[in-house]
Amino acid sequence: MNGIRLRHLAFTGPNIEPAKLKFVDGLNIVYGASNTGKSLASEALLFVLGAVSKLPKTDEIKLYDAVWLGLTLGDQGAFTLYRPAKGGNLKLFPGLISSHPTGKGEVLSGKHSAKATNSVSYRILETLGLQDRWIVRNASGEKEQLAFRVLAKFAVVGEEDIMSKRSPIYVSNSYTERTLDQNLFKLLLTGQDDATAVTVPTEPARMAAKAAKLELVDELLAQLDRELGDFPADRTKVDGQLAELEANGAMSTAELQAVQAKLDDNAAERRAAVDRRHELIARAAELDITLERFAKLQAVYSSDFDRLHSIEEGGSLLAAMAGRDCPVCGAPPGAHKHQHAAEEISIAHTAAAAEARKIEREQRELANVVGSLHAEALELANSIASLKGQIEEFDQHALGLRPTEASLRSSFENFNEQRAELGKQIDLHLRREKLASRRAEIDVASTKSDRTPLPVGPESTVLFEFGETVKAVLTEWGFPDADKVQFDAKANDIAVAGKVRDANGKGVRAVLHAAFNVAVAVHCIEKGLPHPGFLLLDTPLLTYREPLKSKHGDLSDDEKALKATSLAEKFYKHLASLEKKLQVIVIENSDPPAAIQELAYIEVFTGVVGDGRYGLLARHTG
């Protein structure tokens, strides 16, 4: 199915019966007395579709708090849009409903945003295949994303618009919107948007940008002048001062570097001496511990030697007394309980003597080692003392270089400060020279656009083809001189026999406006191009009004001539023939011809309480 089909428009509120208006595929006619809410239907339709943000304020509408629009979104199926009567966000529910459902609907914003897809506008345009389309809105090529509120004039044509002298292409009398309106018309007739158009500023925009740039540069120049001071030094003089300072500073820098190198070398040698002294002190400490241990070992050797020496002397005595009476008690050898052979005593004596000789050798070796260690300890002590003296010499040398280094460093810092100050002045001069040069470039730059003006609206061949479609529609309607119909590219409107639409009476303007909108729908359908899929026309047959009962007054001569034709019947029959292609809703004051009764779904608002349906909403009695 092409586009959208409307199914019902309903109003609900507390303590009041819902008011519901049904729609069918094909032709729908709502007619009846004035002031019964017929035009409110078109305004409410735009409100629920997000094309307008507010409902008109009437006594009747105050009784209702919500509006429901049942519709079929292309091949997606049936849905219902809900919006509070006070405005704000909407909800989209699956299925056709006219009261609060139990499930949660999809929340949609009432405002279109190019950065969001959660708006009712985007959802509708997505159904039509027109989402993410861009339209050039002015001569500079600025673009805006298509929103349904802009497209709505091709789906819902209000009573005031249909009889207006303004071209059906234009949504308002504002000339600033004309480019947008014409390019939207091109999009509908060709399917081509302006997404690839390049934005180029107009001459007024370029002039404004140039003035803004000059103002900014002048502000920057004033800031630089304040930083340079009231009596700034000449740039050449500052350059000379900097060159002289650099020459003197190079010599001072070399001297400072030389002194610093001496200090660095002295510090490195001192560090090496300190490290070597620490190594020697550590070695000396190790020697002290070793000597202490060797002293204890010497004591052990001496104790063992004394013991062995005693054993050796005792063994000699025992050997000499073998076989004699006991020197203590005088008992003969045979009276002794234990008998020790002289050989055993001799063996023990010999072993003790041998062990004593071994200990004597080890004592001599230990003495040699201890002597060597004492000699090394003495040498270490001398080296440690020498290194201490060297370290003190390094300290004295550094102490002697420090005043010179401090003086040279102070001079170097002063040199750097002076160089920085002169460099700052030179930088300010350079920046000012560049800004002054840039200002001169901006000042002489042309603000005239060198671009080729962007084409606006459809090409002439497309307009001619569309004019033929308008001619075919008006021919179907039996409009007088339909064979002389064309679409005037200059006026962007329909002309009949050279007479542009706005030169006719209200009723004729309304019929031609209706023909324009029907032709747009037919053109899109035949070309396979996107179209809303429905069309609401509010009072297109104004020329058939009864002057005494109508607020629009007497008929003009051209309206009288048109009223005398059978256009009304042919008008309805042609719209009914589009049933499979386009849903049409006609809102009228006058009764449709009798021959139309079987071709359309008709709703009558009598305006009389107790006689059928009074109007769109319940009659206010408060």
C-alpha cells in the first residue's frame, strides 16, 4: 500500500462520551452546518501527526483530555497515535484503539529532530521512505532535514489555505521560506533531495563575516599594543640589543660551562675516592674480625700443646718407674691390682709427642698468616688515611670553585631574563606585523559570491509535465477551459487561459488549489514516488456556497459561472475513482450531489440537537 491511511479520529475525556470520526479507504465526505467542528477535524489531525503543537482553544475541546488517531502505516499494519489535548509527547500503540490500553505504548516526541529517530515526524517519514532527506532552505545552500510539519501542506489543506491567493507550494507568506517550499515541491515531483548541495555563504553573510573578522583582528591588535606599552622600542633596535646580548651571553655561558665541567670532574673524582675509601674500610673491618678469630685459635693451640706436653712428661715418668715398688705405698709390682705394660706407656708417650709437634707446626703457620694480615691491615690504614686526605683536597677545590660558579650562574640567569624579555618584545612585534598583514588581506577581500546560484524548485520540463497532470485532473472535473490549463513557473501556480489562480474569486481559487494537491498525489502515485497517501481538503467547493448562509459572502462572476457547471459531481466521482491509490477526505458545508451517495463514506453534522449527529464534538452547554 502506498503511504498512510487514516482509520479514525477520536476525542476522549472524563465524564463525557468519546467523540469519534471514522474514515475508510477511498472517498470520505464530512459536511454540514457551520460551527460544528468540521475544520477542527483537520486541525486535530495535524496536532496528532506532530505538524502543530497545540489544538485550537474552543469551549467544546475543554471537555476532552486526549486525542486518538487510528491509522495504517504502509505495510507495517494498524497503529494508534495518542496525544494529550494539552500537547507534549505522543504514544504509539499497536492496533486500532480509542481508549487507554493495558500495554505500554512507544513514546514519541512531538518535535522533529535531525539527531533523533524517536519522533512521530520521523516515524511517519520513515513509513513514506522520506526519512533523512535534506532540503536547501536559502540561497546560500543551507539545508534542513525534512520534517512532517513541512510536508503536511500536501496532505492536509485547511479552509484558509485552500482559498488563499498564496501559491499552493508556499506554506506561508514569508519570503524567507520560499526556497525551502520550492525545493520540497521538487522533492515530491522528482524524488531528489538536496543532501549533496554545498553550502556557500551569501553576500550579506560574507559581509557580516568579514566585519566580524576585522573586529576580532582589531581587538587582537589593541591587545598587542597594550602589551607593547605606551612607548614601545623600535623592532630594529630590539633586534640589535638581542644580538649584542647573545654575543656577550655566549662568552659567559662558555665560562660557566668550563667551571661547571671542573666541578663535575672534581665531584666525580671525589665520589670515586669516597667509594674506594669505603671499600678499604670494609676490608679492614673484615681483617679485624679474622685476626680476632685467629687469636682465639692460637689460644686453643696453646692449651692443647700444654695438655700434650703434660701427657708426654707423665709418660716418661711412668716408663722410668716400671717394675719398681709403688712410690706412694711401697707395694711391690705384683701387689698392684692393674698392671700396665711398659710398652703401652711408651706408645702413649710417643703419640702425645707427635701430636705436640704437629700443633707446633700449625702454630708457626698461623703466626705467619697473622703476620701477613697485620701487615695488610697496616697498609689499609695508611691507604684509608691517604684517601681521607684526598677527599678533603677535593672538598677544598670545590669550595674554591663555588663562588666563581655562583657568580657566573647569576650572570647567566640575568642574561636569560634579558633575552626572554627582548624575545617577548620581538614576538609581540612579529605577531602584530602578521595581524596587520592579515587585516589588510581581510579588508581587501571581496565579499561577492563567485558561485553559480543554486537552482531552486523543479526544472521546467518537470513543471510542464506536472502542469499536464493538473490539466488532466481539471478535465476530469469538467472545469471550464481545462484544455488551457498550465502550471505557471514564474507564479508557481496554476493558470487557466493565461489567468493565474490568485486573480480569481475565492471559490475558483479553492477548486484550483484542490486540483493542485490532487495532481501532486496523482503524479507521485504514477511515478512511484513517496506521498503521504491521504489528502484532506477543507471546503474545496466553496463556490457552491449559499451566500446568505456563508461567512464568505456573495459569489463573484467567475464563481457563479463555475457553480452553474456540473463540476461538483465530477469532482467527487474523480476522487472516488482514486480509491485504490489515494484516501481523500473532503470537508464541506454544502450537500454532496445525490449521485455520490453510493461512492463515498459520508458523515453529516446537522448542527441541530436531537437531529442526527450535532457535530464533531458534544455540544457545549456549560
